[in-house]
Amino acid sequence: MPDANDIPGAAPLAPCIDGTGPVSVTDRITWIGALDPTLRSFDIILKTANGTSYNSYVVRGSKGVAVIDTVKEPFIADFLEKLEQVARYEEITTLVLNHLEPDHTGAVTALLERAPHLRIHVSTRGLLVLRALLKDDFDRFDVQAVSCGETVSLGDRSLRFLTTPYVHWPDTQCTYVEEEQVLFTCDFLGCHYCDGRLFNDAVGDFRFSFEYYFDHIMRPFRPYVIEALDKIEPLGARIIAPGHGPVLRSHPEAYIQHYRRLVTPRLASETGAEKTLLIFYVSAYGATEQMAQAICAGASDVADVRVSMFDLQGGEVLPFVNLIEEADGIAIGTPTINGDAVRTVWDLLSSLVDIDTKGKVGAAFGSFGWSGEAVSMVENRLQGLKMRVPEPGLRIKLHPRADEQNACRDFGKQLALHLTGRTTPREIDMSELFAK
């Protein structure tokens, strides 16, 4: 790992930075963000064992100063204090908002009160959010929607905008300072990890936070992550400056490559053109397991389909989510207990919000004793996840008889045929689901 003093334009490596003052990223770029070390939950869904940072930056050109993103509202005073140490309000010409969630725009109003003359640059999709943020004051300010490849001049420094939607909001863009080879990525390539030493070659080990952030924020948008990587990789950025977490000044390309690995399907190299069907089940007295075995046998009779079967009681949910992400179809079996599917099934289904399930084939089956609502409940959830549910859910009372075993085999075969496109898909009408 190179010493910071060997990196052209980088600030000398300080033994510790407490976050109370601005920090030089390069000779022309300064960090003016805020540290939030005691935060333990972000947006309800994320645990933040090491807190987080709200990274904001100043870029100085010969004919103007740009502010890149701001901070969360409770840290306005901290942000303004740092900003005032490196720039006068009258020389700020540009405010770039790469993403308009509140943790990046909390100080926008305060900044505009002090520098109402500046021009705000957002993506086209960001306009609506900015209007909602500024409300009746929106028309008072100079707001410019920018498109991919458009540039803004600061004299001897320029900003180039790269539209990178859905990493992780529709409005997201990245901003590149051509002359400095510094890329501002907002949430992309960031993480919730607070360390006052700020730079990736100085902070503690944040690998867990980096991957945890990807799993919970970026993973559902894998196709868009790939598109974003395709846009930023050719830049050869020397420094990547995200909106949260360490500034990546040492080997930033390694973090881009790691994202590539995280979004690249691993199973495809083994399965080739084969389709994959995963069968999950929970069985109280063995009846739903018998159904799963018969469904597996029927699906396995179809060429070019690889079938796997898993007992949900025998493993943790997360590895199954990893498998489902790369699979083409899933079938979930559950008994009906107290008028509901079993909890393990709901745990699995609720975990699928972290991945892209749109268009996958989904199916439900299960044994029941009295009412049998669980199958239709699971079907509803699969459709809510935007899966295709081409076959009506299969319900069998108690243990399957011989003819019912045959029905299970046929159910599995039909699912496999849908995966291979050898049968005409039939979406279930919602009235059918509620009629069950």
C-alpha cells in the first residue's frame, strides 16, 4: 500500500483527524463533511456498528468554487464552520447534489441562505425531489438539470457529470473532476463507517461495512450497478470520494473491481445455458417434504434444468438468499399452521427485498390439515416481489396419495418447462388467489 506522501496532490497522512476541521483531499479539493460515530441504525434497515460520515467536498477552481453534496441536518453548523474555513460564500458558484436523500441535502437550505447566487446542478430526475425540498422557494434559485457527459467549468478545474440512476435512487449521478482525476460517487462505492482518519489507507478495517452496505443498499439494483461501473471504470480515477465512509485514495480501482465481483453471477460459469430451479420447504410431519421430493423429481425430468432442494429448517436464511439471487426460479413449500405459513418461510421471503427478483419464476405448495391458506399467502408475496407465478399453487390435504404424488411431479415438470420457455406462461389472476 503506497504512502500518502507518494500520492500526487494528496494530503500528508495525519496520525488522527478528529473531524472538527476541513481536511485536504488534494490541493484543490477539501473534505468538509461531518462524523456521526454514535449512530447505530441508519434509515431503520441498516445497522451501523461504527457510525457513519456525511461526506461533503469543496472543489476550488480559478473562476469559482463548487460544493459537492452537503450533510445531514443535525450537522449543519459543523458543515458551515468547515466551509467558511476554506471558502467565502460570495465565491461559491456551484452546488452539485449527486443524490437528494436528506443525509446529503440537510444543509442545502442553510447554504442557499448564505449563497443565494450559486447555481444548483442536479440530474433531471433530481429536479422533482429538489422542488419538494425547497418548496415555494424553488423558483427563487438558479437550478440546472444536467445530463450525462455535460460539464461545468470552474476555470482551471471542470466538473463532468455521469448519470448513474438507481445506485440507489433514480436521481443518482456521479461527478468527476477531470484535472484532479477525483470521482465523487455519493452512495455508490461508499459505506457506513466512521473513522476520523478519513482515508482508506489510514482508517481501520472497514471491509465488513463496505460489503454490508453493498448487500443492503446496492444489491437490489445489480443491473444498474453494472451500468454505473461501465461508466466509471474507463475514467481511471485516482481518488474516489463517496458520500459515506472512507475516501478511497489508495488503489481505488481495487474497490471498483470488488464491486464487479459482487455483481457478477458465480453460478453461471457452471450452469452455462441451464436454468436453475430451487425448491425450499418446511415440513411439520413429512407431508410437505414428500410433495417437495415429488416436485423435484418431476422438474428433474426436464432437460437443461438444474434442480436443487433445501429444507429451510436446516440452514440460515442468508446463504439461501445468495442462491436465489442467481436462480431462475424458486418453489416454496409450507404447511398451514394456525392459518398461516410458518415463520421460517416468512423470514426467507422478507429477506428477498435485498435482491432483484423481478421476472423470476415463483411457485408455492404445501400440505394442510384444515384450511390451507399458507399457499395463497406465499403466492401473494411472490407476486409482490414481481416474480412470475405461472402455475396455481398446489395444496394437498395431509399426506399425498399416489395420484397426488403424480400431481406434484407434474407441477414440478410444468415449472421446469416454464423456465425453459417450452410452455405458454399463464399468470394467475388475483381473484384466483383470494378465492382459495
